Amino acid sequence: MVAAKTFFARMNEGRSQWLTEAQMLKACEEFFGHNGYNDLDRDVMFAGHQNFVSPLIGSSELETIATIFRPRLDKYDMGFFGMLEGTLYDVIDNHDKATLMLATDSLSYDPITKIEEIGVAIENLMDEGMYLLFVNGRLAHALFDDFKKLTMPVPVQD
């Protein structure tokens, strides 16, 4: 176990550039591959109140995870968080065993935990079932299903 701040400091060590969406896509594919989500599909349409196209979905026997990429989360964007909330409800309400995962650059950790508006928006979405995935483009990732875990010690695998 390592403190969350230490974990993310190591994850972001030597990084100054935010990931692009293409880098995020590659990192999410690697995340899914390492975590038993063997069925990957790109550009999948999810029908609902507002149709949504997920750039990447991962499926296992237990669940399907639709992704939304937002590499840089360092400013509160009411429109984005409103869209994210509507998409989350559409996915979980209309698709069996499915949920939504927001994938972001690990550099977003500090703004999410320090900017109250962003933190509250993310916490509310996670309370409704959204996953939050941090990636750094160097094969490291951190998946959270509960906002409170963002500041708790992180189990580290060798």
C-alpha cells in the first residue's frame, strides 16, 4: 500500500504533457487487456435519451464498460459533466450489465481532488455507478469505483 498522493506523484514523474485522445485509446486498450476484458469494440453506439458513441468498450462475462475520454480534467465544465451524467444514466438504464467509465490522464488527479466543483461532480457520478480510470501512457493505470478511495492508500501490484 502506498499513499494516493505518492502513487500519483510516481505515476506522473517526469511528465509535463497531457495525453492525446489517441494515446488515451491505446492506454485503455492496454487496461482492458490486462484486466480480463477480452472483447473490445470501437465506436459502439449506445441508444438512450441521447445516443452516445463510445470510442472503446470492453466486455467480460460479468460486465460491459463503455468509455468516455477526457484527457484533461483541470477546469470545471458544466456542459461536459451534464453530458456525462445523461450518458451514464442512458448506459446503465438501457443496457444490461453495462456501466460507463471516464478515462482521463493521471495528471488530472490533482485537479479532481483539489478543485471542489470538479470533485463534487465526479463524486456524484461515481455514486451513481461510473468508474474513473487514470492512465499515464506508460502502462500504468488506476481504476476507481468510489470517490472516497481517491485519497485512501492504493494497493500496488508488483
